[in-house]
Amino acid sequence: MNQERPPTSTPTVASPQDHDSVAEKSNEVRSTAAPSPPPDGGFGAWLQVFASWVLIFNAWGISITFGDYQAYYETGQLFTQTSSNISWIGSIQALLIFAVGALVGPFYDRGHLRLILLVGSFFVVWGHMMLSLCTEYWQAVLAQGFAIGIGGGCLFVPSLAVIQPYFSSNLGLALGIAATGSSVGGVIYPVIFINLIDKVGFGWTTRVIGFVALATLIVPLTFSKMRTKPPRVRSIIDKSAFTDGPYWLCILACFLGYTGCYAAFYYIAYFSEANGWMDTNLALYLVPILNAASAFGRAVPNWLADKIGPTNVVMPGAFMTGVVLLCNLAVRNAAGIIVVAIFLGFFSGVFIATPPVLFIRLTKDKTKVGTRVGMAFAVVGLGVLTGGPGGGAVLQHDFSRLDWTSMWIYAGVSSIASGVVFVLLKMKLSGMNLAAKV
């Protein structure tokens, strides 16, 4: 009899294509897995804050030092240009920090943190070395405006993006502490400039600043580390942002605030020197005085923002900044301008430290935070142009004299208008409940 044999199963050999599909599914599972909660503190998290502090120290600390460069260039020792033309150098530098930062975001999302930091560090240091050789206006525009600006833009985005995954409830405090790096840089770099410019000249003074930047940037190059890689690469533009009313109100308010602040940052030293209240060296110290006070104005508001909401902090800060700027109309001596510089530094700090927290809070889809922040700062950065060259154009609209009254009214009203827009934003978010934590 023929006995039926039980069917035998033939072992199948997985093809390379099968292995690839399995690997792809495995990667999908890993990429969609929820990341662990932020540690919200600890040595590793605060080390990242310190590394970001150094990045901001060099990106923004160098940028806001331009107030001293502006006053030096006004003397005509290097080249002769109008105040408005000179301010284009610093304005291009600051604008590129914002604009290049928006373009760098997608590269950061792909995990190229180290490459971005290397490129940024190179351009900052190389830009200073080239600036030290400049003797003409267009050369300074290229070296100080474009080269250092591009480098600062590469450093700016990682300084904020690295911190966010490490903190939750203390995010505002962490960002505020990191933001004080610009204040400290805005004290140390101007002091170096002031103390060396008459001793070793413009060339070696600028090289020393470049060497200090090189030495300090070793810290983030060594310790900055991405905690989590974003689930997907951000796009440069988020189309849904164009219909987000509160988001654009916040951008408008910050733009107006930057207009007022940068007019003061660039011209306060020249203001005191041109009026004969201070000699050149003493006038240059107004920039580090302003930035020293700004350190408290950047850390304290963000700490309060975690407690009472960022709009409740930035609203009064915007109004007070405008009032202090208008106080320049009553200044008649060195003591008066020093007092204004101190109060201006404290209250204007809110425009440097609080906007990132605001834009993060206003972005409901947190996977789009990077894109939204990049878009916002690309527009807000235009306030540097309306504040620097714009303020200079107001100052010298009559070439026979410097119209300081019009310039300070322009700066002060811009900041007060910023406060009004922040009130509208608050009402848009919480109605008439002005005490709401938003």
C-alpha cells in the first residue's frame, strides 16, 4: 500500500530584500518610539546649558559689541562713512545670525551638530582675522558683517536647540541662563576692545578678540551633545504658520522691540561722545555697562515666565524699555546717560531672552518648533535693520546736524508700540483675563 507522506515544509531562505524590509520596519519602530522624558536638570543637562552659554557668548556677545565698533568707526580713523552706512556692518552681522540660523535648522535635525559648530567657529575666528587687516568700508562689511554674521548664525540655532530636550518645567530658566552669555560677552569683548585699541591698535585688538573666541569655542565643540534626534527633518517653511494669528502678532511685537533696542545698542556710546559728556574711552564703556545690567534682565524674566507666563513678563518689559529710551530726551550729563544705560540694559533683556520661550509656547505641534522659531527670527531679525540703519537715517536726516531727539523718539515709540501689540496678543490668547498664565 502506498502510504501518504505528510507534507514537508521547505525552509525558506530570506532574501536580501526581506532583510532590508525587516530593517526598515525596525527603524520605523525605533523612530516612532517616544523619547524618554527630559531630565529637567542634573549635571549632564546643565553642562549643555553651559556649552550653549558659550555659544551665545560668542554669537551675540560679539554682535552687540558692535556699539563700540560703531563709535570707533565714527572717528574716521579707519574709514569715513555716515552713521547709517556704518551701522549696516553690525546690522548685516546680526541679521545673518537670524537668517543663517533658519537655514541651519534642517542640517541640525539630520544630526550634523559637530559640523555646524565647526563651520560656525571657523567663520567667527576667520572673520576677525580678516577684519584686523581691513582699511576700507567694503572690506569691513565683508569681514565683520558677512563672515562673522554667518559664523554666528551657525552657532545660534544649536545654542537653543540643544537645550530644549533636556528640560521641561525649567526650560525658561535654562534658556534665560544661557541667554546671559550674550550679556557677559557684551561686557568682556568691549572691555578688551577699549583697553587694547590705544595700546596695540585696531588690528591686534581685533585679533585678540578672535583668539578669545577660538579658545572659548573649544567648550561647545567638546561638550555639546544632541540628546534626541528629531523624528523628522524640519522644513524651512511651515505653511500652517501663515494662518496663525497669535504667532504673527508675537513676531510683529518682537520686530518692533528689536527696532527700538538696536537703535540704542548702536548709538548710545556715540550719543554721549557726540554731546561732549564723555571722552571716547569712557563713552565706549556704556556698552559693557548696558550689557552687564542686561544679564539680570535676561535671566530673571525667563525665571518669572515659568511662573506667571511669558506674555505677562514681556508686556511690562516692552513698555518700560520704551519709557527708558524716551528718557534719553532729558539726559544732560554723563551721570544721566549711565543711569539710562543701566535701566535700558535690564528692561531690554526681555527681548533677547523671552522670544524663544514665546515661540515655543505658541507652537502647538512641537515637531514644528524648530521651523517656527527659525521663521520667526528670520522676520524679527529685520528689526535690526530698522533699528540700526533706520535709526541712523533718522539721526542724520538733516546732514547739517545730528537729530538725537527724533532718533530717541523713533526708538522709544517703537518699543511702546511693541508693548501694545503684546497686549493684543495676550487678549487674543486669554480674552480679557489679563491674569491668565500664557
